[in-house]
Amino acid sequence: SCQASTSTRIMLSTSQPALLLRGRGEMSIAQVPRSAALKPGEVRVRIVACGICGSDVHYFTHGAIGKFVVDAPMVLGHEVAGTVIEVASEGVASDGPKVGDTVALEPGIPCGACPRCAEGRYNLCPDIRFFATPPVHGAMCSEVVHPAAFAHVVPPTLTAEHGALCEPLSVAVYAVETKAAVHAGDVVAVFGAGPIGTLTAIVVAANGGRVIVVDVNEGRLDALRELVPSARTCTPAAGGPEATAEALRAAAEGDEIVAAIDCTGAEPCLRAGLFAVRPGGVLVVVGLGAPEISLPVLECVATREVRLEGVFRYRDTYPRCLELMAQGRVPVEKLITHRYAFTEEGTRDAFDACLRGQGADGRAAIKCMINVGAASEVS
């Protein structure tokens, strides 16, 4: 359910360390004011784990993503989980988070009052406040205050790192289960074997679908097959999108491709996806590419009724993500290739690894995790 917006900016008295982005290429751990006193319905969370997302890296290297410009210092980080250290005396449900619980923080807080929120499509709320999206601070810091309704209790069999991975996993769950509506036995083409494409393939398999993954990087495809042994993989065909679509249909071994999910944003992949899916199928657009691209609308969308479905973040996914992880159906922890300390050197090394695509150890970097604090610390 949609709850009223609560500010996630860090405000008030004593200070705490945070990874602060001051502008393009200017990032350091700095002291910022500690979180505000609790309002009804809020919890205070000591951050334990924070994953680094491509958007964090993009803000660091470019200082902006589209219309979102870092024009004032901003705390980074939105893939976060931690330990509840305080609960508001009122406004928190009896089955809500308790002191000592590990919680995954859903980073987007909607207004709760607009037409989109009333429809339950709160991810499309025009006034949503999302961690580390200017001007809202992120959560790579010691603690944050957050609405309890968006602090999802992590089962005791899972860790704070699992909780942090709910955020990227949510994109895949939303794309596969809500937008593509994948069922057991469906054949699904996934474009891109980066973190989101890999998670998407994992979720397709967890739902009983047969997945075929396309990527230009053979190393990424090798890594993906280790995580999803049932996946078929291929590289784009030399003849272009239509040839790639033909190769995908051949890999489907006589079955129709029900859905294509693009995690690249690349025009050739989107075109190949439209050509590959069956009449009445769906192309789900997850990756962000050029603002305008050319697609075969008449041939695919009009005459074959292929649907185009956009994905903007996610909604109502965190409980499902935690369920899938607790059941052992999505081995997302295997995506964490590198772990770093919450220090000046550690955070810099983590961002360098994400930028280069490999750590100082020479291994490919898929998901880098910052160990912000100890899970056992509760005060």
C-alpha cells in the first residue's frame, strides 16, 4: 500500500560519516548531520550493507543522469539494508519492523496522494523521493530514518547483503513477473548479461521459463551460465537485428519466444527483440539508451501486435524478492564479486572496479558491496 511521503534527507545535530558526491568526479567520505528525530511511522536504521549501482557510478563520472543534476553535495547509495535501532512510538504496524531486525530499505517514497499512488502505481508518482536521486540524499552513511512501511524485514536465514540486493533484484522481478508475465515453460530472450540482465535471467529460470541470453561479451555469458546452467546463450549475429532474431528463434528449438526483455538500451537489441517474439508477444524495455531510436513499428507493433512495455524502477516487489531469496530460488549472493570497507580507500577502489569492470584482483566485477557497519551493532 502507498504511504505518505516522509523526507529522507539527513538533517539535525551530531554528525555521521557518509559517502558524499560534491560534483563530477569529486567524492569523499565526509561528516554530515545525523538523521532527524523520528516522526510517527518511522524507524531509524543503522546501515550495514550498500551495493554500488550503475547510477551511482554515472553520477560520479558525469554529475547528472538526464534531468537529475547534482548541483549540491549529495550522499550516494540506494541499494541498502541495515539493522533497526529505533522505532517510532506510534504509527508503526504491530507486525512492522522491531529493534534488532534486519531490514531492506525500499529507496523510493511516494507522495501517497496523487492519481498514480491512488492506482497503486506508486513508482510513477511524480513527487516520489528516491535515495541518491538529486536533490534527495542516498543512504551510504551510518544511519537513516525511513518510513517503516518501506523497511522490509529480512528473514533470519538471510543477511543484510541479501537485503541490499533486493533493489537490483526488484527491477528483474518487476520486468519478468509483472511486465512480461512469464509462466513455466515460456521461452524468453534477454538482451544483456550485466548485473540486471543476469538477475533477469535468474528470475525467468526461477519462474520455470526457458531463457536465451544475448551479449557481445563471451566472458559475461560464461559467468551467466554458471549462475543459470539452464540458460542458452549467444552473441549478436553479424547480419544485424533480423539475423539475431533468427538465431534466437533457432535457439528456441521450435517453440515460440513469448517475451524479449532488453537490459541494454541498445537500438539493435530492441529491434532484434521485436523481430524475435511471437505475434502478440511483448518487448519489455529495461535498459536506458539514446533518448530517441528507430524501431520497426509497422512491421512488428502494428501488424504483429507486439506490445512494448516500459519499466521504471518497480513497485510491490520487495516482499517477493525476499521470498525468492529465502526459498533459495535466486542465488543472487553469487553476484557479489567484490566487497570493500567503508573507508576513503575502500569506496574509491569499489568505484574504480565498477568503472573498469574488474577488481584489482583481475576478476570481473559484477556487483561490488560496501560493508558499511556491523550487523550485530544495536544500541
